[in-house]
Amino acid sequence: MRVDRRHFLAASSLAIAGSALDLRSLLAQPASQAPPETAFAPVRRSVGLFTGQGGTIGWHVDKGGVAVVDTQMPATATICLEGVTSRAQGRKIDRLINTHHHWDHTAGNGVFRPSTLKIVAHENVPGLQKAAAANQPPRPGLPGPNEQVVADATYTNTWREEVGDEVMALKYYGPAHTGGDSVVTFEKANVVHMGDLVFNRRHPFIDRPGGASSAGWITVLEKTVADHGNDTIYIFGHTGPNWPVTGKKADLLYMRDYLSALLAHVGAEIKAGKPREEIIKSTAVLEGFADHGPLIERVLTAAYDELAAR
């Protein structure tokens, strides 16, 4: 199901501000803490990844083309850009992809912009990005509303293009983590960047003000697995402690099962007549998903509000 971009822009300022605050709490780092560790790692063929602060960055560099997926925060974006530029022997980035609008994936866009020929995202992303920035309190190191660098090329359902000797394909399957998530496939390498469609063994951020749907997310994961092979390597946006940032289709289906169990758990609590405040404050461990730790208010609230709205 396609989601109308205007639907998201009509979301209340309070809701979007709450979404921004929730995301900051997910990745908050005290000012006194040491800078985040960063690392480059190969994945397959010309494709690699970069970890730092924010969602995992993917990159492709060969003799004919350069591409980057997501940009993290400005400080780590600078480190990533230097590494990619070095590997590309000073060439510009042909395509920069934003998998979705969240600031931990787009705040570094301004760092990459002078070295990038084109930024691409789903058509809902620029509006969501601007709306979220306009309604979040200022934070040192993050671009404000008037400093947002958004995609200059967008697509509705699919986008596909050769970048050097690689073929990049973007697909929007519908609302999931947000209302504008792209699944990014490096076809020859058989590597897929999932953005935040996989939180590997970690409670996810379900951005309802930004168009998220847990039920839709389940479908998106199933369709993604169906569209790719058994040997596809997937890059994940975030992981739990000591869990890898890459994986296989089993990890996508595990994420699907977590979301299904979350909705089933909250649905059962609603059916039992428990009030909202009691349900969302639960610290029970979701059956079958002890590796995630106790349930948290962020995911319980999103699941409750989604079920209540049906």
C-alpha cells in the first residue's frame, strides 16, 4: 500500500517532536563520553560498511563508480567520507542514498553534499526529514531546520541504476519502520542494506508519527526475503550488544517474529482489559525473545497505539 506523503506532513507538531525526542533517547551519548569508535569493514566484492555513531553506513567503490548509503552524524560522516574518498582515489560519490529520514541516518548529508553528485531517497523522505527537524529542540552538532540537506532525486516504488560495475536497486515496500524506508540492493555483490528495517536483537524504534506500521513492517520483511536469495548478505541499521551488523534471511525473519510476538502480546493485554498505562509500563520479557531484554515503553506504546487505532 502506498502512503500519501501529505498524510505524514499533516501529523501534529507534538507527535513529530515526540518522535524526535524518542530517537535521541535511543542513541543518546553523554557529552563527557569519548568519541564513538569507527571502523570500515568489507562485506562482499566492492561493497563494505562503516560503523560509528548512528545507523550503519554502506559503501561501494570500484574503478567506475562510488556509492554511499546513509550518513550518520556530522562527526562520523567526516571520518567516513575521508575513508571512502581515499578508497575512491579522490573521485566524487556518484550516488548517496538515504534509507529513511531519521537524523542518525541523514545528519551527515551536509558533510557529504559537496562531494556527491546526487542524493536519492523515497519520495516521502524529504518532507518527513524537514518536518522532524522543524519540531525537534536544537542539539549541538545536529543540523537545524534551515540546515537540512535532503535528497534531490526521489522515487515512488522502485529505482535502479548502474554505478560503476555495480547495479543499485531501491525498493519501497510500504510503511514499516517509517513511511519512507528503502531497501537498497547491490545486485552483483548480492548485498542488501536494510536501513533500520532490522534492529538485530535490539528493541526497535517504531516511528508512528513518521508513518510506521508494525504490521506493515512484518510484511516488508517477508517480501524482502522473498525477493532475495539464501546467500544474500544483509546490512543492519542497529544491533544489540555483541550482535553482528550483518546477517542472513533468518535474521530478517527473526525480526518479523519479534514484531508479531510484540503485537500478539499487547493485543492479549488489551483483550484482558488492562489499561494503556499498565500495558506500556510492563517490563516483562517477550516470550521467545529473551535476547532483547525486558520490554520497554517505547515499543509497547507504539504497538498499543497501532492496535487501538484499528
